[in-house]
Amino acid sequence: MTTPICRWRLLVAALLSSPGSLFSEALVTAGRCAPKTCDSFQLSMAWSGSNNYLEQLEMITEWDVTAASNPLSTHQQEIASHPQTEPHIEKVLLTESTKRAEQDDQEMQRYLHMLSTEVDYKKLLNQNPYALTDIDFPIIVGRVLDTLEDSTQKSNGKLKGQAKLKGKKEPRDNRPTVVVLGTGWAAHAFVKAASTYDLRVVVVSPVNHFVFTPMLASAAVGTIEYRSMTEPIRVTNPFIDNFVEGRAVGVDVRNKVVRVQLTSLSTVTGIFKGIAANAPCRLEPEEVSTEGGASKLIELNYDYLVCAVGTSVRSSIVPGAKEFCFNLKTSQDSKRLRTAILEALEYASRPTCQEEYYPDDLQQQQRATIERRRRVRFAIVGGGPTGVELAGEMCDFFSQVCSKPNGAYQHLANDVEVLLIHGGNDLLPAMDRDLRERALTALRIQGVKVILNTRLEEVGQDFITIKEKGAHQTETIPVGLTVWAAGNAPVPFVSDLLSQLPESAAGSAGRINVDRWLRCPTPTPETFGSILVLGDVACLGAKGKYDPEKVPLPQTAQVAGQQGAFAARMLNRRYDLKQTPPRLDDLQDETSLLRSWLVSRGLETAPEFTFLNLGYLAYVGGGEALNQVKLGDVPLFNYSGKVAFALWRTVYLAKQAATRNQALIAFDWLRTELFGRDITRL
């Protein structure tokens, strides 16, 4: 049994580990909440009457000494004060005293546990454990100052090559060459913030544009147009040295050379001749050719390699998924899916799928009904944000085109069906439970058939096979098309890069481990700091404010965008990335405004990357959305419904790449509300 001395020593140790402002209040609360039979009650009451820290500490010491000199509990002392007590009565009193002591010990252990962390202490007081006082305001202030700095740095080189914070009018001599692989969230943020006065930037990607991926589901049903949510990478920063349309296929880490397979541009014009899921795509590898021609393999030298190649779909884990599933990762995927949905509606409208064309043949009528319903049964695999938003957008689309009396496909209103298959217990697992439940309810109200705790076993051209977890039997469902939104896998280039890095570089799920400055391990000290890994490829463990264990940062656009801006900021400031932590280059001009700015902020040493989580958004259809707004690790509020939908649209509009995109998307939303979605197949 824990003695009172041990209990109070543990209590003081727990309180000292908590914020100082909570010290006195916690002890008073513990004394008030604990039973008055507890030996510590009198000390807690005396504590509440003192505001002096030294006096309080002296109280603990005196109480500790008194308790040590008299190890008997209060109840045992009461028995000892009655020497003439009958033996059987004394035995009863001792038994009761022992029970009371055990209860006191259990109560104290409970309070010690609750006071062991700030979060549990606030729960003890019935307070919100995630109060605004827990927000890391220094991080917020730092981000604001970084944004002000970025607004000047990203303009460097765009006006006669001048650098505003350096007072120079010509690009710096011997600029380091930065090869950026990709045009996704991380690469786009890097290119946007990079100073072309300080850096010679070359971008390599199989596609020449950035796409706002959260709105791919909207584009797949015509709510917005593809070009409204894309921005050419040459427009993002017109002063980059070059853009190479190609795919990185290999790298020589020791010699700082990356090999690029140029895209065969002649394939672009014929890319959409078919709508099959396995139609040619610029993102898919072409046959590597070392000879001259459109697919020639070239080599690019670099001083810094920014690896932001993203991920590919992980459909190969299910038989038939790669061949027959549609994806939703690029604008090409969105356009292909939109065409497939419209063709499915046309197939279901053909005479061979209509009963009235077979008035005298009941069997043919049944076959026509079965085929019509199969053609307009759409399966979505994956209950994350992509799958949920696509299901919601498809419900909106079908409610418009199948509505009476003006719907173009109103004859299919009773046949269209959307299936959402998810292997977990809840949709949107990253969100809070109340929002997860609301997502499930909202989709089912709109008619989506949500199937949880179920795995996809096989995909065919006109069917899927599923099996519930723990079950032995499978179920085959005829479908018109299947969309894969269930996970990502590393691209081939990542495997080639990992083969040249130390074993410590291999992270979870094929990702690359990086340190707090986004540098991956390299085979030699001379090459350390020359490769920065960003976005979905990077595996960076981070501890939350209330989570003691490190977990890899999620593969989200938020993380990638913040990492891209962070990496550009480090190179703009000319930190020496070979050092740990990186420090400002000693050769940098001591009189430059940028250096003075950094020194005044105490940034002679590069700060570590810190992810500032702003929350999660998801559209569930029917003009409803889910918002989980956070600031770092501190939840601010959760919303669902129409108000959340307004916030969802506001945030997505504000986060667009350029003012042009904001205007186009606002116009698309207005056009959709007034005239509906376009069903033309081009």
C-alpha cells in the first residue's frame, strides 16, 4: 500500500511537471475532491490559504516530516488513543481503518493519475482540455512573419532580376541549381516561394500544371471545369530557368545527377481516344530509350534535389483493380471518369436496356432491367475524403440529371445506385466521431449504399467481389464502373532513390525518412543536405501536444504545401544544409536586409519544420459539408450542415493557386446553380 508520504511526493512531482500556473490550483482541487478521511485533506486546505510558493513548499516539508515521525494513519492514531478498547472492538476498528486507508489510497491514485498531465487535470475541473491558451502562439507569429518574408522573396528576379531584401539588381553569381521533381502541392509551394535571384530552378514533371486535388470530385461530375482548378507551372513562377516535361527514372546521389525520360509529346493528342481505365496516360512509364527521339533519356546536374514526386494509386493489391478501376488523382483521371459516367448513362438508355422495346418477351424484359441497373450502379472503393466527396458529388449530379420533370435522364431515376465500400468501421477516420457519424448519415439519406468493414477481393469489367471482415463467404455485385480511392503507393523513382541511400532512409509504406529539416540520409557526408524530400514521399515523425508517441505526418495537401514553402525558405536564406542544425552561410553579405531580418528574429540557425494543422474539410453532398477546424493540435470547433458547406466553399476558394482560378471557380459554381451541370461528352 502506498504511504501518505509517497502519495504526496508523487503528487508534488506530478504538479511540478505541469504548467506553473496550474500548480496551486491543482493541489487545492485535489484536496477538495479527495475524501475528508484522507490524510492530505488538512494540508490541501492550509495550502489554499497561502499564496507564497516558499511557504507552500515549507508546508509540504513540515507535513512530510510529521508524517514520517508518526507512520500511523489518522484512523490508527484514533485507536491508539483508546488503550482500554476491548480486543474484539479493536479488531473491528482496525479492519475499518484498513478499508478506509485502502479507499484513500485508491482515491489518491486516481487524482494522481488525473493530475499527471495538463489535459487530464482540465478534465478533472470539467474544463475544455483544448483551451485557446494551449495554442502555440509563437508558431502562429512565426508563420505570419514568414509569410511577410515570402511575399518579398518570391518576387525576387521578377523585376529586372532585383532582390528586394538584398538590395541587389542582378541575379547572384554562381547560383546553386535546384532540380524540383513534381508539380504537386509540395513542388508548387516550393516554386511559388523560391527566389530566382538566389536559385536556378529547374522543374521536372510528366504534367505541366498544378491541380487543386480536393476539387477533382467536383470536376468529375461537371460542377466545375478542369481548367478552373489548374495552374501551369510556368505561370506559377515565370522566372524559373526551365520546365522539363518528363519523368525522373533514376538518380546518381554521389555525383548529383538525375536521369529524366522526356515525355513523348505526340501521345498527348491521342490520349483520350478511349475511355477505358487503362487508356494511355502521361503519368504512366513509357519504354525507356537511350537513342535520339521524343523519348530520349537526358541527365540533369543539381546542387539540391527536391524530391516531391508524390505517390501513385495502390490498386495492384487487388486482382483486376489496376486494369478495371478508375482513379482520381489527376485532372486526366477526373476527365476520364466524367466521360465514363456519362457513357454509362447512355448505355443504360439504349433500347437493349428498356423493357418497353420487348412487350411480348418477359425474359428479355428481365434481362434488359438487370443490364440497365448494372450500367448505372457505381462502386467507390475507399471511405476517406476522396471517396466520400465523390459519393456526395455523384449524388448531386444524379439528383439533377435524373430529376423530374426536366432531367435529361429522368427515366433512370429509380435505377441509379452509388455504392461506397470501406474496410474500416467509420468513414473519414481522421475526423472526430460526431463528424464521422454525420458523414455516414448524410450519405445514406441521399441514397448511397455504404458498406463498412468490407474488403474488395476482386474487380472485373462488369463486377466486383467483396467480403465482410471475419466472414468466409464473398459477394459478387454487378457494376457499371468502379472507382479506386483506397490508398497510395510509392512511385518507381522512390525505390531507385532508396537503393542508393543508407538503410536508415527507408521509412514506413515505402516512404523516405527525413529529419526535422526535411533532409534524407545520404551515403557520404559530402552529399548530406543535397536532397530534400517533401510531401507524400517524406516520412517525418512528429509528436502532438497531447500525444506522447511519434507518428508519421499524414499524406495530405496541408503537410505537403507547408513543407514546400519551408524548403524554399531554407534555400532562399542560404542556410548551410550540411550542418546540423543548418546555419546561415558565413559568406552571405553581412549588410543585406535579409540577414539583418533573420538575425533580428533569432534565426541564425534554421528552425525545425513544424506542421500547423488547420483541420479537415469534406463535402458530403446535398449542400452539406463537414468542418473540423483546428489550430495546431487545438480543436476550435466542429460544424456540419449548410453553414459548414458555406465555410467549405469559402476555404476552397481562398486556397486556389491564383486569382484567376478563384474567379473561374466562382463562375462555375454560379453557372451550375443557374443552368445545371453540362452533360456534353467532348
